[in-house]
Amino acid sequence: PVGHGFNLVDPACGSAFACYSFMPKANIPLKVIVLDNTQSETDGSHDIHGHGFLDAGRLRWLKDELAAGQATDQLMIIAAHIPIGVSAIGSEMEWWESDKDSNAVEHNANSLKELVGMLWDTPNLLMWIAGHRHFNTVKAFPSPDANTPEKGFWQVETASLRDFPQQFRTFQICLNSDYTVSIVTANVDPAVAEGSPAAKSRYYSIAAQQVLQTNL
């Protein structure tokens, strides 16, 4: 649908390619890199298909986007579905170890360690934002070298609007007077009118929370 960004996908990359980038404001050097890091359902794996995954084409595209942003002094945000570094490698919420899956016909183009190393080597990267786990949480990826703290980046995960308390996040990127950058995230509570479809959704979200007892 119009407005979802897929009109920005390079058609030369093929019909199954769903990565693109855009600048929210043309006069501000901030680029959002929308990265499809979901696992292919045709990879032959007998496991669930909820792991993090990049094939060679998507990895090459990401490298090119990061390099272009660095070369033109753009600050960058990666928006992906699946977070990184949040649970044990190979678990349902983490990077796919395709080399350990005997059924795999398609393999991950890099390991999680290689991916994080590439992100650390991109000082203009501010953060990786993700969903997937339906948690509201923030994780720091500090630079491995204390002498170059600018290599560090943040990961911000946000829950779904189907989950109580049905909040969404806003992001404010601030350039400070000392040329450091601050990221301000706020969770927003939507107003719900009694008797509306949104109110019915609120009842369902509360019921799901009571049943599942998830920690958001």
C-alpha cells in the first residue's frame, strides 16, 4: 500500500527484495535504513522461521548503504524486524545458525559476530530499532575500543500495538552543543474512546496480557 515504503525498493533487486532507505527530512543528514532481516520460508529449515537472517544480496545492500552514509556524513538508523544480541545464538529469537541445520538449502551470509563488527565499524550508526519479541526495552552495544566510543550504538525494541498497554514509540534525535548526539525515545499511550473498535482492541490486549503474563 502507498505509504509503506515499498515503492522505494530498487526493482532491480528482484520481487522478493524488501529493503530500502529514506531520509525523513531532505535538509537533515539522517538516513533510515529499512532492513528485511527475516528468515526465508523456503530455506529448507525444519525449525521455526523467526530467526535473524541475511542472504548475500541483502548483506551486500546493507554494506553499501552504510558505506554511502559514512561517505556523505549521514547519521543512520537501521529499522529491522528482528533484534540482535538478545538471546542465545540459535534460539528462536536470535540469529540463525544455518550451518548447524542439516536441512538448510539457504545459508546466512554472516554470523552475528561479523554483523555487529560491521556495525561497530560504522561510527555514524546511531541505533538499530526492532520488534519481533514484543518487548519495550533498550540495549547498548558499546564500542569494543574505549578510545573510539563513537563506534557504539543502541538497540531499541518496541512492542506491538496489539499488546497491552498498546504503546508506540517516538524518536527525537538531538544534536547537542558539544556535537554529541542524544536519542530521546518516548512511549505514547493512544487515546481510546469508549465503544470504539480501539476500545475493543484494548480489552483484547488486557485479556492476552492476563493469559500470557508476558513482561513488557
